[in-house]
Amino acid sequence: MKIFARTSASSVTAIIALLVATIFAHSFAEAPSVVPAIIDSIPHDKNHFVQGLFFDGQELIETTGLYGKSGLYRKSLQGKVIDSTMLADKYFGEGSIAVGDDIFYLTWKSRKAFIYNRKNFSKKGEFNIPTEGWGLTYWRDALLMSNGSSQLLQLALGGFYVVGVIDVTDGGRPVKMLNELEVVGNTLYANIWQTGSIAIIELPSGHVKKYFDLSRKVYELHSKYPEIDVLNGIAYDGKHLWITGKNWPYIYKLSAEDSRGL
């Protein structure tokens, strides 16, 4: 499932579960774990269950999830919604990415993705995807999609069929639960669902080179805002990485040194 604990009564359990998951994941890791420096923040709508996040110039494009609440948003860095459109209530929205004049927007269990005009968010079409949709980015002329496994599917533009599979591993072990994605050159940043970790992955090998450990920030936020959900959302502005989470009140800017990745 893609929904974390959501009630105040279960918030302590949720925090403990997340910290345990992060510690468990790192205990088997060979790649080093580092705590990135957070140097700034901007407001984020706590009603938005973030599934996809990326920059379009000086604006952020965000896609959200949950049935009846899934939408595509263009936002200013002050948090103002400039444009938006919603999915039908029967769809649970997931990750997204812009390529050329198009925005591609995944759904979770419907095995379907939608195509929108990048400028005015008018719907242009749809296509089938081979598995559940989780995260989405673009690399080497193909869409790169996660589905909660350790495998990333490369989907051809146009036909949207699988043209390649990248197995993500750390020390030979598969790294599962890959979620929201962001590519910077040949480096892939991937949220690991239900942890405070972001895997930093070398492409095309799929080898994890290191992890960003954001569990302290997650713990801090959950303690203050028990209704929020997990870390999810990575965007790159050309110099800095920005990260957020589902229903988080802020989007955080990481230092340029950390944003260089490998």
C-alpha cells in the first residue's frame, strides 16, 4: 500500500516504524550514509499528498495522490498555485515528469498514465503501463519508472513499451521500495518508501553509491505535525536539490555540495 499511518493516535507508532525501517535498511547497506545539509525552506500545502515533484524553470510542478484528491499543480516558490487540474476520483495519482511539451503523470494501480500539455495542463492522451506506477523521471531518451520493487523500467516515448530494466543494488543486494525519482546527469535520486532515506544511484549500472539519511528531519516533523506522512518528493533546480514529503508543511533546499551527488 502507499498510505502511511494518518491518525494522531498512531503517530508515535508511525515514527518508530519509520526509524526502524531506516535503521534496518542501513544495517545491510554497504554504501555510506550521509546527513545532507538543509540550507533553506519554502512553504508547502499540507493537504497535498506528494507523489511527483520537479522544477519547470522557476516554478515547481507537483503531482499528488489519494483517490478523489489526485491532481497536477504548477506552483510558485512562495507556494501559490498558478495552475492545476484533477484526475477522476477513480484514479490514485503518482509520479510525474515533463519531456518537451508534455507532462506524463502515472497512476498507482490502474496500469495507466496520462499525458498533459506542459503549458496549460490540457489533457492530450493516455497510455497503459506494465506494472503499478510509483515514481517517474526521464533519462537517455526514455521514461524511467519505479514500481515499488528494486527494478526501474525504461519506457520508450511514443509506444511506451519496456525497452530496458535497471536493477538497483547495494553490494549485490536488491534495494526495494524505490519511489519518487529525480535524475541529475547520470545520477538518480530515489526515495525509499517508508524510510527517511534517499538512495543515490549510478546510472546505468544501478549501483547505490550512497544514501541521504533524512530520518532526523522526518522525526522532527512528525513530532511537531503528527498528521503528516512519509518523505517523498525530490526536485533539482539546476544547482540544488529540494526535498519534501506527503502532507509536509515545507519543501527543503539542500546545499549545493550535497546536491552534486556522486
